Amino acid sequence: MGIIAFLILGLLAGAIAKALLPGDDPGGIIVTMIIGVVGAFIGGFLGGLLFDVNPVDEFFSLSTWLAAIIGSIVLLLIYRVVASKRGAGR
């Protein structure tokens, strides 16, 4: 998959993760997009390690989308925990 397709996938995965986990996150849409792209990368990497597959082969593959969305959800949850602890320490 090309870099542009990967970025689009990550942006959409971040939006889907945000829709599945609504809430008031610091950073707005820019942070959500970054979380989506990084989450897609992490999801693809972990999918390859755990299941010995390469889920980032094709843009329209279900495994690619699931890995990207799950990676984005996990990263969004981690971001919320870190951001809430940082805000509570002020």
C-alpha cells in the first residue's frame, strides 16, 4: 500500500476510533488524526507479530481496516489516560 493510502487509512481509522469512543479529548482533530495514523501503524505491526500476517497489504482488506481501527482505539485510550494524569497533576 502506498504512503498516501496509508495516511488516508490512518485518518479514517482515527475518525472511526473517535466515533466509537466519544469524549472530550485535548488536542482536537489534529491529535485525533495523528493518533489514527500512528494507531494504524501500530495495529499493523502488532497484527504481523501476533498473527504472522501482513494486514497492511491492501487498502480494501478487512484485516487492514480492523488492525488500523483497533490500533487507533488502543492508542486513543492510552492517550486519554496520559492526558488525564497530566491534567490532574497541575
